[in-house]
Amino acid sequence: MADNESVQSSYFGSEYEPSVFTITSKEVFNKDEKKKLRAGVHTIKRRLNGRMKKIHLFNTAESINSLLVNAITGIHYYNDGGDLKYKVGTAQEYDVFKVKFLTGENSIPGILLCYDNPEQYERHLMCKLDDRIRRKWHSKNAEYKHKISMHKM
């Protein structure tokens, strides 16, 4: 992993739009929200600017027809302007960036994490992806969105 400080600062000026679901370190959950979040949430710690930071991970069940869950917010994905839920095994998987989390940190088993885009993943876990991975995902996502827009006509 690269130096977290340089990784963290290099993505705020990304060519891609930041996600509305990205939780900044200044946002805090109240006690009731924390209780709701505990089910299905894993926590790891990463060093940022010399301090340890807790990072919550909401995993998506990997069985067919399980709802895709944003790894940062725990909110299920839906299509814009409709009630279509994003599920494992459907074409909607191309609209999210999926990662199998296998670091073994904090004794967490392999879990599936879903993000709005690769940049959201990088900001959340304070890491850097290879540019080819980012470009490939954005290309496939653009193809998916084009196909969806053609079906709406």
C-alpha cells in the first residue's frame, strides 16, 4: 500500500465525479444509527495522517438475488427514478464497482463490497488502484449505461 497521505489527497482532484454516498471523516453517526448499522458491519483500522481511523464495511451477500449494498453507507442500490433494485446476478451489477475484500484484517472473512465507482473505493479504503482497472470499469459502466438508455427509448 502506498503512503496513505498522498493517496488520500490525490483523489480529491479526480477526473471522475465524487459520490454523494461518500462519508467523510467529519461525519458522525448517532447512537441509534450505530445500533442499526452493527448487523452485517465489519470494522477495520487504517492509519491516516498519523492517526488510526476506524472504517466500517457493509458487505453484500453473495447469493443470487441478494440486494447490492453500498459498502460505505449500507444503503441498497436502486436505479435512478425507479423501483428496480440492484441484485446479485443481474445486469445492474455493471453499474457498481465490486471488490472481494480478502485482507484478513480483524479476522474478517472474504466479503463482497460494492461502491458507486473505483474512486469511492479508493477513498474509503485509503488505497490506490491501477489506472487500467479504473479505466476498464468506467468503460464497461459506460457500455452498461448506453444499453440501458437504448432500452428506455
